[in-house]
Amino acid sequence: MTTDTQQLQTELGDLKTRLKRQGESLEFLQIISKTFVSLSLNDKAAICDTFNSMVSSFMDARKSATLLISADGDGYDVVSRQGVSDPEKLSGSEASELWRWVISERIARFVDGEDMGRRCPSLTEVFPAGFACVPIDIREQPVGLIVLADKVNGTEFSGEELEFMSAAAGIVAVTLTNAESHATQESLIRSVEQQAKEAQRVAAEREQALEELDQKLEIIERQRFAIQELSTPVLQLWDNVLALPVIGVVDTRRSAEIMERLLAEITEKQVRFVILDITGVEVVDTRTADHFIKVIKAAELLGSTCILTGIRPAVAQTLIEIGVDLSSISTLRNMQEGLKECLRRMRDLKSGDVEEI
């Protein structure tokens, strides 16, 4: 056999070996893809552990690690490892410089021991014969890398195996992207749920506040009614005689309450006499006097005779000064005198001396 023939046979053998390895790589890539689809992993550590285990098994590598760029962007986190006893050497500042240089190449490559010794002497203890590595890119931005070393059969990493690492890195990049999207979606769902809970809490607090306000308003209304009852008491002094002692300031609203209450009592009890006592009223102006006159006139329209009692000297003087005409209204000194007058008139009515009104 000639030398050329032997060389040709050797090349054909190498080609068959590479083609076989490529076929095995494609089959294993399908297995990796199906594995990640079936597992539906969303945790970065779980994704990297699974990937690391499968790739190192296929490559017959005793040592492997998956590193991701740390959140601050200055270093690398060892997310998964096999056969590496001291992970801190992979994440130190010297190693980080090496990883940045590796990632900058943006290709799968083999870094031999000599090159690694020049760039990162601290890793010669971990990977004495060098290592194969490939960056992990997401949206055309490097996020980490995969490192494999120390093959069981002692051979170097072939070009086909580096191609396999590149394809596998693409799968893990897609899986990590899905995990990131899932995490973002979960975070959004939690945020919406939290907002919904907060809205429910605020609505519940507002509803409770409204209920408390309604209760307070109800209490205030009852108190107002009680105060109104106390401030405008209508007393049954005698048969057919009511007394309404007025205390404090009489404005338009209160005069309406006085008139409403007094007329209701007159209608209910059908009394003939009403004593309107204003001993407790310290100040009377034209408007106040007008209110009293209207109350008295309204009572007379219902068939009751009103007697005004308790006019203080100062009030009497004011009424004269402002020109209020009370000539048509019976006035007496106090409620006692008013009751006596009512009793006298009832006797006169009974005796027939006075014609009924």
C-alpha cells in the first residue's frame, strides 16, 4: 500500500469519526431540547445544573462549570459546577478578567494550559491542561459562559465538540430567556395581585369609614333631635293648657322647629291655651320678635289662645325702641301669672260670662 493510499484511508477514517461525532451531537442536542421542554425549568440554578450534567456527560468531561455575569456586572457567579472543589477560584477577580477575555471572542474555543497560565495563573490548579469554553448570549449580549475540562479519555476537544458546545449554549440561552420571561410574568402577576389586595384593603377601609361616618351621623341626628326636644319642651301644665318655655337664641331655623313642635302638640291635644314663656331669652331684635308673633298667630289659627310671659325689662325696652307692636298679644309677667290667666278664662268660659272664641 502506497503512502498516498494510507494517507487517504487515514483521512477517510478521520472524516467518518467526525461525521459520527456530529451525528451523535445532533442526537444529543435533540435530547437536551426535549429535556428542557419536558421539565419546564424556571430556576436559573436548576437550568444550569441540568445543562451542566448533560453536556459534561456527553463530552466525557470530569470538570465543568456554568458561570453567569453577576448582577452588578463586575464579576461572575458560579451557578453550577462538577468536579471543581474550590468554586471561589472561578469567581475571583483574576479569573473574572480571564472570563471577560473569553467572552469577548464570542466563539467556542479551547484555552490551553500555557495560555491560561499567562492570563490567570490561579486557575492552573483547577484546569492544568486547559479548558474548552463557549459564551452564553441572550439578545446578542453575553450573560455568562460554559467551561469544560479534563476529558476522561485524555484527548483534546475537537472542532465538532466545540460546535456542539456552541449549539448547546444556544439551547441554554433560550431556556434562560424563557425563565427570565416567566420570572417577569410572575413578578407582574404578584404586583397585580398585590395592587388588587391593596385596592380591596383601601375599599374595605373606606367602606368601614363610611359605616362609621353613618353611625356618627345617626348619633348626631339623634343628639340633635334630643337637644331639639330639650331646647323646645312643650309642657302640659293643666287641662287645655300647654306651656312652651323658650331658652337661648331664636333664629329662623329654631323658630320653624318651635312652630312645628307647638302646632303638632296643639293638634294632638286640642288645647285652648298656650303659654309662650321667653324668660330664658336674653336678646330680642326685630327678627326674633317677628318669629314669636308668627308662632302666636299660627297657634291662634288652630283655635288656641297664646299668652306671652317672661319678658325681661331689657327685652321690653328693646321692643319699645325697635317699635314692635304687641298690642294684639296678651303679655304677663311670668308663667305663673300666665297659668292663672288661663284658668280664669276657662272658668269664665264654663260660667258663660265670656263668649267662646
